[in-house]
Amino acid sequence: MKSLFRPLLALFVSLAFVTGASAQDNGTREEAKAMTEAAIAHLKKAGNDKAFDDFTKDKANWNKKDLYVFLFDTDGTIKAHGVNEKLVGKNLIGLKDQNGKEFVKEFVVVANKGEGWVDYDWAHPVSKKVEGKTTFVKRVAGTNLAVAVGVYR
């Protein structure tokens, strides 16, 4: 019995460490909200063109763990995207997730109310697998823009 205990304990500790490490790689809802607020402050300070470029290209400052900033207007056109630069300039208002949910339309509805969370499925930037995601969306006061940062569930 003793001979099995140590290998099982080592396996358990290893699994606990790996699980803990991967959990730490995932952003939290609080971090998503904080990043959204920081992005809005940067947008106001730097101006649209500079901020859009920063959110899309400055990975060191605008990509943390699996969190990234994306920004869209209330027509559903992506103005900045921290993971997929090819989406910038595209109108995604009719985009559906794998379950048929038109989540960009919901982003716009939430933005028009001020702020809130939207649930949908999206490809994880690290694993590339489609996973459940919840995104905090906040309208930039006095503009037709909204900033969003999501967390994978």
C-alpha cells in the first residue's frame, strides 16, 4: 500500500499544479472589466486612430492572459481587434456563433444600453478551440463606439 501512495500523491500534486497553472492563464470577469475601463481611458487620451492601432497591434499592453480588447461601432463594424487584425474594418452585425446566436447584434444592443455582459461561443486565442465566452461590453460615452473584453468560461 505504501508503495502506491507516493506515486499517487505525486500524480495528484502534479495534476493540481497543472490545473492551477491553466486557471491562472484565464482572465477573470473583474480583469475583463478593468481592461475595458483602461481601454476607454486610453481611447480618450490617445485618440481613436492611435488607440485603435494600439489595441490591435500592441500585444504587450493590450493582451493579458487570454484577455484582449476589441472595439466596434454601433453598426457592428470592428474598429480594433487584439487577436485578429483581419476583422478590423469588417461589419460583423450578422455574425453567428456555432449555435446560431447573433452575438454582435447583442453587443450593439448592450452597448446602446450602456454596458453589460454577452454570452456566446468563440475560438479561444490559445487553444483555437471554440469555447463558451462571456464578454463585457461598454459604450464609450458621447460616441458610437463600444469597447469589449471577454473571458472564456
